Amino acid sequence: MTRCCVATPLRTRIMTSTEQAPGFTFPGMFDITAFGPADAGLELLLPELVEAGGVSVLAGSQRARPSRAGHYVAVTLSFLCPDRATHEAIYAHVRAHPAVKWTL
């Protein structure tokens, strides 16, 4: 069992690994947005990168938005994720791809 401290305005308490950290609830549905050059093919690449992490992309959840000048594109999709470790691994894998300039 791992332990870490969680600071609150009035006290600090020890949080064990079996507790959920604030912010996310697992399992759950999450969105990822990747930004990159418009000619990089992120519309096809992002689902492949996310599914390589062993999770399911929700059908029909993908949307793309080009930048004002059309040089970049933001691609967003939703996926089902079982735990925090998988969530972090998927984001790290997507960020590591050379066509991805940044993620949200």
C-alpha cells in the first residue's frame, strides 16, 4: 500500500493507495485533445494511439477543429479508462508521438 499526503486548508491527512485522488473517478469516460500540424493526419492517428493503450474509443466521439489559418488541427475523442495508471500511460503515449505538439 502506498501513502501520500493530501493537504487541506485546515489539516493534512494521509491518503492510502486504495482511495481515489481528487479530480477523476475511475473507471470512467475521459476526453483527450491532441494538437498538431493539419497535414499530420491526427484524425486517423489519435484513435490508433489511444487504442494502443488498451482502451476503447467511443464510437462517434471524435471531432476535429482546424486553426483559424488552417495550419494546425485539434482532434478530440472520448475513451473509457479503467484506472489512473492507464489514463496517465495513454496521455504519455500520445504526447510522445512527433506529430502531437501538445495535449489537453
